[in-house]
Amino acid sequence: MSLFEKAQKGDISAFEQILIQYEKLIYNLARRVLGNNEDAEDVTQEVALKIYRNLSSCREEGLLKAWIAKITHNACMDLLRKGKGKQADSLDVLGEIGTEVAEQSEGPEELLVRKELGEHLEGALTQLPPNYRALVALRDINGHSYEEVAEILQLPVGTVKSRLHRARSKLKAILLEQNKGDPRHN
């Protein structure tokens, strides 16, 4: 019996192992959609509870990642609709990006380049509307297929592709605008 099947039958230890496996995905998606750490932590807790209560409704183990991402996205959108989300806190997010980059870096020059790139990208992401942030986070950051993103967001695949194109175009425009004000890029 797989971990997934055990968790569906109420095995708390199996559920905890699944939660540990997906907790970072949940938090990172929530942080990118909501734009701040505090709300992302709240949503992560809420999603963990929803997964526990509804795991039996996930049809098969192969769909678990997309199912969890869908629950996370819906929880983020609910929070934003209620207007309870905090203001985007890009400095906290950038600090975490810098830490993630430092862990992956091979040398000081590469660290600096990656950190600056991460800061520009994360800052630009916080300027996108939440629905565009969700698309970019799901497809480009978390690596979901177009079909998975369509299922998570309950949209046709064509709509996902066209909106993602618009989101990327808007993100590119934001990044170009940021570079205009940077004397190193003139």
C-alpha cells in the first residue's frame, strides 16, 4: 500500500509525510501569488487542513501535486477576494530569494548575478495582478504543464496559454522599465 493510499485511509503518519513532501510547494506558490510571507504562512496552514479533510476526494496519486496546487491557488484567491491579504512584502521575499540563491551558488560573482536577477524578477512579479502571478508561478516557477495549470485554475488550455503570454509580456515590460532606471543598464 502506497503512502498516498495509507493517508487516504486515515494514517496520520502517512499524511504528515505527504505534507512534508508538498509543504514547500504550497508555501512558495502562496508566497508568489500573495506577495508576502505572513499570508503565505496562513494559507499554507489552511491548505494543510483542507488536504487532511479532503484527501479522499483526490482521485489518484498521480494527480496529487496538481490537486494540492489547485487547493493552494483557490485559498490564495479566496484570501484576496476577501481583501484580507497584506500588502506585498517584496523585501522579505527578496531576502529569501537571496538565501536560496546563496545555497545554489558556486562563486561570489555568480552569487551576485543570481541575487540581482532574483531581486529584479521577484520585484517584478509582485507588480503583476494575482491571476498573472499564479500563472507564472505555476507554469514557469513550479514547472506544471499547461494541462495541469488549466486544471488547477479551471480554465481551458488555450486560455492558459494566452493569459500566460500576456503575463510574460507584462513581466518583461516591468523588467525593462526597472532596467531603464538602473545606470548599469544604460
